[in-house]
Amino acid sequence: MRAYVEAGPRAERTRRTLRACGVEIADALDGSAPVWLVRAGAWPAERPRAPMESATGRPLVALGRVREAPGGDAHDDTRAWDDAIATSGGDLAHCAGELPPIASAYLDARAAAMLVARTGAGATIDAALLDLMAHADLRVVRVPALDVHTDARLRVAEITTSFQQGGAERIVIALVHALRERGAAVLPVVLGRAMRRTFDAPAETLDLSAMRGDRPARTEALRGALVAYGADVVHAHLLDADDLARLASAEIPVVVTVHNARNGWPDGLASLRAGDAALLIACSREAEKDLRAADLPCPTRTVWNGIAPSAATASRRATRQAHAIPDDAVLLLSVANPRPQKRLHLLPSIARAVERRLGREAHVLVAGDASPAARASLDALTEAIATHGAAERTHLAGSIDDVASLYAAADVLVAPSAYEGLSLVHLEALSGGLPVVTTQVGGAAEIAHPAVHLVDREATAEDYAENVARALEDGRTGALPAGFTVARMASSYWGHLERVARMAAPRPAREGLLLVTNNLSTGGAQSSLRRLLVGLAARGVPVRAATLEERDDHPTPGLVALRAAGIEVLAAPMASAHDPGDTADAVAAFCDRAPPDALLFVNAICEHKVLLADRLYDVPIFDASPGEMYFASMERYFARPRPGLPYSSPRDYGARLAGAIVKYEGEATRARDALGAPVHVIPNGVPLDTARPRASRDDVLVLGTSARIAPQKKLEELLRALRSAAPSMPRFVMRIAGAPEHGAEDYAEGLRREAEGLPIEWLGETDDISAFLATLDLFVMVAEPAGCPNASLEAMAAGLPVVATDVGGASEQVVDGENGRLVARGDEEALSRALVDGACDRERLAVWGRAGRARAARLFDVERMIDDYARVLGVRVRAGARGA
């Protein structure tokens, strides 16, 4: 049996399930043989088989109805199919135009040829099929063996070893519920037997634990269940390497969450093979470091654990009375299933040290269910209790359902673990208002709450006691940090699972460049990126762009110009009107449609950059956001980073970059220190067309500058310097090209008032910068912050002398006394003197202008800039192509 699946959402689900059923997938619809048309996103409801030829001798079209999908699907109109079948008398030809959407249609060879003839006339397959059924003499019947399920939702299988009481198991259950609430269809699966008390399993859980002794048979049962479910992605927890390898054979992409430090990894995880997992997700950045250190052949990311707070059902006093704990005693709480890594045997000595430090009686309450494997840990704890004479002050509560009441009764949570991933108990304690004293292992430091007190893993009992005392003296109550909720956790997992499912579809080889920027409005950076894209396109490099703050219905001139040049530009959902996650997801989907050799950020919002760097683990990412504004924006963002996104510093972000690009040498060290990523220096470049002759003029000296009218351009400094210089200047005029930036209209009006009495011409926006420069004798630039300013480079290329403030990369453009004057930033008096010196010596201006053009040709040619970007980004240039 041969099937054809049109491209569309969830098409890979359809192809995968059809292959699993032994159906051959046709690459094209050619009409030479019978074919089964299956809509993208549909999958067989039972084992499919081709129908018999029609006894009437007419061409046959056999339809499968849409059945409700496992897990429910509000999009299936099964009742409409039931009605159509019931009223058709077995032949659906007469009601073809009234049928619900067709998701499954088998055409014999004659019907297939007729369909292809209709699609050849330009009709879609859907339209051609309806036309064929309505107007051709066909036998149209329903065949149950062709019935399918359809579902537009993401379909996830959450697989774990059991639902025994433990942190990882709680995460799985929370994700099942949260992903369902977000709109996914979720199949929970357990493969093994619980060794401790269990949580209640989520609805519709598939329990294969009875087959745990026969892994091959269990694997076959699981593969069959995943195919029948139409799973797009498998999310695995606590599975060993053998189970993961068996899962991978089902051809469904597998995401693996690693819930512990390396010491607690499942068997064989350290030797995971390529193809066994599409993505490894650690529960903390520290756990991810272990994954990276193991050099596994899979991308790695971090998603912090999250909890849903629960309220205590018993009072502090009632809980203490239930465990015979005095009201005035210091109560140290431990919530942990007894295992060697928890080091519960340290608790009695810690309690004794607390008593010595505070002069008060200290009790320990240990809550946690013990499996048979925990015997050694309990024996060690019992021995420590005896050694320290702590039997009356140590309370072993076993498994407790109402853990929140324990947090309400205790004074401090103490966690002396040797290693962790990211403890849910720490989060629960904080949520219950309790301070935490814990070893600095796993993600403890990442919680970053003032009520979390960290001790070294080898800390003494006195060290713990000192921190317990500090926690009590501080009086800081715990609170659940915003980044560690179930909702935040589920949102992050949703993005990763959705993308891994999307990546499973066949994709073209990576090629070209995707540039991401805020907008394509007027400005130096925007001019550079447009030159870069057009120049790379002229070299045969496929280039695309995505904007974060543009609207398709109100495009900027730069966006219009790029599209006119044949460059595709996505105007993503505007960052200012949408959640940044939605905007980043749209850009990621745009990237996946035609994967590039590299993605380049230029002047993009920091939060969106971090989101995309987190999501796009298979694309080399470079950040070329220039100058001091770049560092200032990072500082602002990381002062209050996005909750739940596990990046707390520029270096966390820099670890995801293939490289950073700065515009001048003086910035390279700062970028390396800030990001810790490889740094490349690529100055801007400008076209070096033949310089236009100076426009005819009288003896008036014409000064000029081009800049958006905005506070950071410091035009008020220029105006004050001009006013100071004016009495010593020959007759002059100052021309200012540039329009007010949005929101800077009041600033622009203030400049006009300040300029009253000076020979200033406000030209507004100019479309032809070279024509403007041809009217000048001297170019002046006062701006901060700055990277490698294009305005001064364009002036140099036009053969103009330049007077500039020493900001950013200006000193690498203007050599004082060689091609202009360079003055200290903010020194208006020095700027005034430089203007007078240049204005009073026309011959010197001519020498500076020639030297500036030569310097621009040597160092700042746009062709050199494009070559440098192609080399650093690793994009492939067509042989022999050059020039925009």
C-alpha cells in the first residue's frame, strides 16, 4: 500500500505512523498507481489495508472516516461522519459536497490518474478530490480499515519508571497535568515497579510494569502504543540507556530529562549514543554542566524544576504535638527518602551543634518513605542517633501526605545532601515560609533566595549550626521564587517539546544566514545590516531576516527595501504587544523552515536573544549587537531576568553563543570578559563609490552631521560647542540631516530652541546621504554610546575631514591630525577649538579629507566587511561571486 502525505502541520507524525504500519510513503503524486491520500496530522485508527476493486467496474474512491483520537480531540467531527455514512446507503458519491473534511481517501489507479489531471490544472489536492467525486462517474464508499484519527495538538508521551514517591516522579505528574492544561494530548506511561509508596497515577496512564522482566516484549508493546497514540515526541524520565536505545528505535524523537547530578544518573546514561535522544534537559545549570562534561552526542539545555504551592492543613502547634516536639524547641526538618546521597546520618550531630550554638533544645524531624534499598541509610542514621544520644529528639515520621504542615511546624529545613539535581523540597520549604540550610550542590545556588543558606559539601556540624543560627536571626521567611513554578516549568518544556517534534520532519541542509533585529528603521546599524544582507545575497548566500518590533501593515523603509531586493523578512509578533516567548517561538519556527548556517543578532532585545539562544540548540548563534548600549541592555535585563529561564548572567547567555562580533578592537576585551564567548572584530564597512565633487558654493564653510535626533546623539553638546566657536569662525552654516526618533519630539524641539541665533539648517530625513555629504566641507560627529559609527565612515569615504568625539570605535576611524580631529568625550571646549582649527585652514581640511578617504578604502570597505562576516559566520559563498 502506497500513501501520499501533503506537507502541513504534524505531517511527520503521519509519515512515521504510516511507515510503522508498513505503508510506503510516496514522494510525489504521479497518478501511475493506486494511492492513499492521508492528511498531514492524521494517523491510522487500525491496521490499514487496501480495499478490493469496485465490482461495478467504476473507478474507486474509498474514504476513511475520522474517529475520535486517543486522549480526546475537539476538532474531530465524528458525528457528521456518522450522519453522512448513515444516510448514504453505502455510496458516498451523491453527498460528496456535504461530507466533513476528508482526512483519508484511497484512489485506485484510474481514480488517481483522474485526480492528478485535475491538480495539473492548478487545483489543490483537496479541491481536485472534491471536484472528482462530484463530477466523475466513481464508486465512492467508506472503508473502516482506512479510518484515521486527526489532532492538531502536540501529542506527548511522558514515560517514567514508576510513580513512586520522589521528586522526579512528582515532576512527571505535574507535567502531565500542566501540558494537558496548555492544550497538549499527553499519554503517561510507566515501565517498572514502584519500590516505595506511590502517587496517584494521572488519568489514562499506560502501565507496562507487568512486562518489566521481558524488555523486548515491553518495547514492542510500547512502540505499538506510541504509534496508536500518534505521539509526536517522547519525554523520558529516569530511564536507563538500554531503555532509551529501545525507545529510539520507534523513530519518535526522544527528549530526556536528567533529574540528578552525575552520581545519580540512570545506568549507562554517560555512554548515550547519537540518535538515542534528540535533546537532554537538565533540572539545573549545575546538572547540565555534568552532561556537557560527559561530552554526550546530544544538545543539552536546562529547565528548572517547579512546584505548585500547597497550604498546610494543620497548625504549627498541632503538628508539633502530634510528634511530641516541644513548642519552644528548635525544629530542624528533613524531607527526603532515605538514600545514601541524602546523608541523613549527619542530622543528629548537626542538631547537637545547634544546641551548643543557641543554648536551646533542638529536635530533628525526618519525613520520607524508605524502600528496601534504603536499609543501609536508615541503619547509619540509627547508629548516629545512638552515638549522639538523640533518640528522644529525633523523630522518624515516615511517609507524610501533608508535608506542608511539617514546613509550618519547623524552624529550618536542613539538607546535607552529597549531591542533588534541583531539590523540590527546597522549593516546598521556601513556599511554606521556611528558611533552608543546604549543601551547595546541584541547583541550590540557582534558587538565589535570601532565605537559602549554603554550606560547603564538606561542612562541619558547627558550620551547619552557624547557618541555622543565621537563618533564625535574619528572620527571613521563605517564598517561592517566580521562576520555579509548575507553570514556568511547563512553559519551558512546551517550547522544547514542540520544537523537537518540529525538527523531526525532514529538513533541507543548513544554508545561508538568518538575521534577527528589532527593526529596520533608519540608523547606522540598520544600514550596515542591510548592506550585509544584500551583499551576501549578491555572493549567492541565501539570506533572510526576522524583526521583533515591526508591523507588516506599517513596514519601515528598510523592511520595504529588503523585500524589494528579494530578501524574505518575517515581521514576528511584535515584542511590545506579545509575550516574548510567543515572539521567539515564531522566529524559531521561521528558522526551522529553512535552517541557516548561522543566526546573527544585530540590535535585538536581550530577552528575545536569550529565549532564542535557549531554543535553537542546532544553529550556531552569533551576536553582533554593538557598543555600550549592548552591555547596558544586558545589565538591565540580567538585573531582572525572565522568571524560569535559567540564565542569570551575560556569561550564562554567552555560553550558548558560537561567537560574539564587536565593531572595534577596543571593545573586544570587554566582550570576552562579559560573555566568555569567542569574540571577533569586524568593523563596519561602507561603499567606496567615486567621491562626488563638492557642490558649487560661495565662500561659506559648510559643516554637517547626520544623526537621528535622539538624546544619545548628544547634539546639544555640538550646539554649545558651535556657539562657543562661532565668534572665531569664518562665515559658516551647520546642516543637520536626520529626523526625530519616535518619542524624542520634545527633545528635538528643545534643540531648535537652543540653536536659535546660530546658522543651523535642519534638513530632516535624507534618502541620499552621498548627495548630502557632497554639500559639506567638514563632517562633525558627537554621539555616545557608539560602536563603529557609519556616519563618520560615510563621510570619510566621501573624502571629508571628520571632527569627532573619542567614543567607541571613533579612534580607530579618525587619527587625530591625520584625517581630522579627535577630542575627548564631553569636552565641549576642546570640540569648539577643533572646529575653529579646521574651519580656519581650508588647505588642511583638503589634506585630511584625502587621508580619510584612503583610510576608509584600506580599512572600512563594505566588501571587506561582507567577506569578514561570511568567514566568521561560516556561510558558504558562491564561487566567483562578489559585490552587492
